Amino acid sequence: MLDVASKSFFQALSYSRTLKTLASRYGMSGTRAFARRFIAGETVEDAIAAVRHIQSQGLLCTLDYLGESVTSLAAAENATREYLHLIEAVDRAGAERNLSLKLTQLGLDVDRAICVDNLRRILTAAQACGFFVRIDMESSAYTDATLDSFETVWKLGHRNVGVVLQSCLYRAEKDFERVNALGARIRLVKGAYREPKSLAHQLKSDVDAAYVRLAKRLLIEGTYPAIATHDEEILDEVRRFAAERAIASDAYEFQLLYGIRRDLQTELRDAGHRVRVYVPFGREWFPYFMRRLGERPANVGFVVKSLFAER
Ligand SMILES: Cc1cc2nc3c(=O)[nH]c(=O)nc-3n(C[C@H](O)[C@H](O)[C@H](O)COP(=O)(O)OP(=O)(O)OC[C@H]3O[C@@H](n4cnc5c(N)ncnc54)[C@H](O)[C@@H]3O)c2cc1C
């Protein structure tokens, strides 16, 4: 229950303009740059430097140019161009070709057709340079629109694209069947958003049980699934299951977030697993950052400590 309250609290705070202004002032620069623990920086250059560092450790990456919930077509166009620029820059740098994005960043709230068109432009450029693109899953208000948009581009022939399913939602199993029938790649997460009782499990134990159930189905029936969690107990169970069923370690991958459980990232790598780190960057880092605080309120202590650190 604490989990639910904390998610709600930090989700509410993420709409605060004052907090956002304060965080933007201190979060990313100077010795008090508390957000740098979770966000790779604000520029493409920062992101590419982070990717290089992570790759040098034998880990894989996916880059997320942060942004969501745009309210104008101009902002959606801007985000689309940033992604096109990112593809060129990563291609030139010879860094790893894997992106994550959110549809509300490409205009889902403004005009669905234009959003899908923006997505297609990104997928086409990505395809030409050998990138894979993951569509992140946002709150339940967007589940249908996200899956429908994904299906549209899939039916138009794009294959370098995958989606995310959230085990907290009751509908996850049905969505799994729908996406899996296409043969598309799924990333499984617990879900980062506060959701109502009518749509989602409220108890962590229920979210976790649903996660394990779906992860096992994905390992057996899925197409190169991504098991995205920092939950050690779940990771152990998934690893045990994969070993029992003799599922090859290159038939799936684990995914973790930048700056979170770095010990676990290298431990999984050392055990011979594929591990992908989700690397967020960009100026619009505040809502992402607040979700990370909501998942683990102890992170607030880390932020406060950074703020009062000696210069
Ligand atoms: C690669 C990746 C992509 C994701 N994409 C999406 C997406 O598209 N849509 C979506 O809704 N959610 C996404 N998420 C977030 C996800 O839904 C969860 O909110 C998040 O991963 C925390 O849940 P958990 O599985 O780690 O388990 P939890 O039970 O929350 O945590 C297990 C343990 O992990 C550690 N931990 C978890 N979170 C933090 C944190 N913020 N700071 C420090 N330690 C932490 C703690 O040790 C904790 O005890 C993604 C997560 C990952 C790893």
C-alpha cells in the first residue's frame, strides 16, 4: 500500500511547476547535480558518452530522449526531429542502435494520425540505419491508443519496433496474447504509474505474481522478450525457470534503468546474461525523475544529501 501512496504522491508532485523550476536549476549541473544519478545528461553528446561507457562494461543500451505529454503539433514535430537527429548522431558515432520513445511525446494527445505518422518517420530512418525502436507504455489512459498505433505501424510493414506491457494491469495477459500473435518483441515491466483499483492490482504481491506469470509465458512463447525489473527475487525466479527449461541466454534479455542497481547489472552480465540499460537524457527529465523517486522514496534521501553536499 505504501507503494501505491508513494506513486500517487510523487505523480502529483511531478505536475508542480515550482518544483520543476527548482529541480531544473540544480538537478543537472554543478556539484549538486542530484538528477545525474538517474539521467545521463541533457544533450545528445552526454547520451552518447554514457552509451560508450556502458558499452565498454559489456552492457547493452537503449536511449530515451526524454519528453512526454506534448500539447501542440509543433512540440510533437520538434520531438520527432530530435529523434531523427539522434539516429544520425548515434549512427555517426557508431554507438548502439536502440531507442525507446513515448507516443505522447510524438503528439498522441493532439492528433493520433499525425503521431503515427511521426512514429513512421522515426521507424523508417531507424530501419535504414539498423535501429530497433521500443514504444514505452504510459499510463492506462494510453494503453489502447499505444497498442493500436503499434499495430498500425506493424501492419504497414515496420518490424524494427516493439512494445511494453505492464503486469500491474489486469488486461496485461490479453494484451500479451494480442501482441504475441503478431510475433512482436515485448518488454515486460511492473508499471510506473498510479492506476485505479478498477484497472490494476493494488498490492505489490499481486503485481509481482502477475509479473512472474507473464515473464514465464514470454520466455516460452515470446519473441526475444525483455525482462525489465530490478527485483532480485523475480530475477532469480526467471533465471531458474530459464535454466530448467534450457532456454538459451541469448533468447531473451534483462533490462534495468540507468543508475539503478548497477551492482545487479554487472552481476547479471557476469553470469552470462544479456543486460540492457535504459539510458534517459534530455532537458525534460523532471517527470521521469519523479517516477524514480516514487518507486523508492529512499531516493529522496539521496537527493537531499546531494543538495547539501560540500562544494
Ligand atoms: C528498462 C526499463 C524500462 C521501463 N519502461 C517502462 C515503461 O515503458 N512503462 C512503465 O510504466 N514502466 C516502465 N519501467 C518502470 C517499471 O514499470 C517499474 O516502475 C520500475 O522498474 C520499478 O519496478 P521494479 O520492477 O524494479 O520492482 P520494484 O518492486 O519496484 O523494485 C524492486 C527493487 O528494485 C530497486 N528499485 C526499483 N526502483 C528503484 C528506484 N527508482 N531507485 C532505486 N532502486 C529501485 C529496489 O532495490 C527495489 O527493492 C521500466 C523499467 C525498466 C527497468
